[in-house]
Amino acid sequence: MIVRFWRGRTLAGDADAYTDYMHETGIKAQRATPGNLASSILRRDEGTEVHFAVLSLWESWDAIRAFAGDAIETAVYFPEDRKYLLVLEPTVVHWEVPVWEAAEALVTHDRRTSA
């Protein structure tokens, strides 16, 4: 397995809208790609800026190529990312996962809809 890690920053006032946008574009595109095992949005509020990371888990390098193309280190952006992001990071980082332990049933969590 391989983890793909992307990061970016928005202004605090754009953070909720960008979270929704990332979910509707990047996360759904990753999840629709055969070989994607999981995708998550991580968020850290820091005053006037909000830092994001997208962590996705893939079964193989070929699965990542199916999502990102042959230049797998290049970040994948969607049309309105420029509207929200302060900087477009050009690359992502990958890690091979020698050990992954998780609960038998991973739960989908969306704090936007949680009570």
C-alpha cells in the first residue's frame, strides 16, 4: 500500500467552502478511482489561515497513476482550487506502507454532517 499526501492553505473565511469543494472534487475523484482504499481531509485552524492535508491510501503505484497520471509526484488540482488556495503546491509526497492496522470496519466520518 501507498499513502499519497498533499497539503495547502486557505484564508480562514474560505475554509468551510474549500472543505466542501475538496470533498466534491478531489475526494470523490480519488474514491472513484479503482485501487483507492481511503481518502481523508485533515484540517488545522491557525488564526487567519487554515492548513489542509489530503491523505489517501492506495493499493498500488498503478492505482495512483490512474488518478494522477504518469507524473505521480505532481499535485492534482481542480478548476476552482486557485479561488481558495494561497499557494498551489506543485508536488505531493508518497510513502510506502509496510504496516497498516485498523479496525475491521472503518467508519465514514463527515463532521460537516455529524451532530
